[in-house]
Amino acid sequence: MIARAACVALAAVATLAHADATKSPSPPAPPVDDAPDPAVADASEANLESTENRRGLTFAGSLGGGLILGFGIKDSVGRGPAISLRLGHVATRRTVITFEAGVTAALHKPAGMNTSLQTNTNTNLLAGALYYVNPSLWVRFSGGLGVYHGSQVTLESGAIGDLMLAGPAVLGGVGVDIARFKSAVLGLEVGTSAMINREGVLLASGLNLGLSFD
């Protein structure tokens, strides 16, 4: 009786072992890609500060040569110095929100008058954004208010006098960072603004050498 039970047990064990041996092997698990998705990384930083060299508040100042050109505004063409001051805050690793004040001056001599040189100025107060295309090259766009002051220019009546114009203004520019010294960056930039006023359109361009701190 005992021998018969042992034989039955051995037969059951052999049947289970044969079934396990004939099972198909499980397919290998697909490889896991640990590389981060750049699009996901950019989206996750939408409301965070940059992890690049730029972070927090930034300040930039630039100085160079400028050109004023008016369409429909008499005696508004001229060349002179240009200056720009920008305060910014880093929004993402490539974007900086900016607030700026820029002044372009044009030297001129009043027509038919034996006087010293006069200075016309175009001043812009703007808010916008600066975007880094790559670690060194950036573009910027902004909008706000423009104010033009013409000193001893020809008025609509034909008389010589001062002229004040104001209106909405937009600006576009591009720049490149040349060298970095810790938190200070030396760069070259060019920008053009357009201001619409009651007499026409005033354009002001500048090619400046700038220094920024971030």
C-alpha cells in the first residue's frame, strides 16, 4: 500500500516538472530610456527660476550710437548717442522678463539760424521679454510709451520752435554675449523702436556695447 502511494507521488512530481519545462519563456522586458525629454523639462520650468548662470534679478546697461528717423515729422532725422537701461527677472532658463528705459539723441542745427547744435531726443519706457536662442544669442521684444522732444525744429506752421510728441511704441532687438566674468556679461546689441504719434511715425535705432549682471 505504501509502495503504491509512493509511486503515485513520484508520477505527479514528474508530470509537474515536465509541464514547467515545456512552458514558453517570457519575452524580455523592453529597455527603459532614462534620458529626460527636453520638452518636459522646459514645461516643468515654466513657473520656476532658471538653473543656468542667469537667475533672479538682472540688470543691463548699454551705450553706443543711434539714429532717429521720422516719417511726417520735420527736422527729425539725425544721429547721436544712444543709451539703454534694463531691469529684468529670470522666468525660465531661456526667458527674462524686462522693464527698460532707452534714450536716443539726434544732434542738429536749426535751419536758417546761426546757433549752436540742438539735441532732439526719443525716450521709450517699455516692458517685454528677452529670449535666449542659444547660450549666447538672444532676441527681445517690448512695448510701451514713447516720447519725442524736438528742440528748435520746424513746426507745421513753418516757424522754428520746440515740439513734443508721445504715443505707443514697440521695440525689437537682437544681441550676443561676447564674454562672461562671473556674474558680469559683456555683449553687443542692436535694437529699433517705432513710435506712432499724431504727426507720423518715429523710428529710433541703436548699436550699443552693453554690460549686464545676473
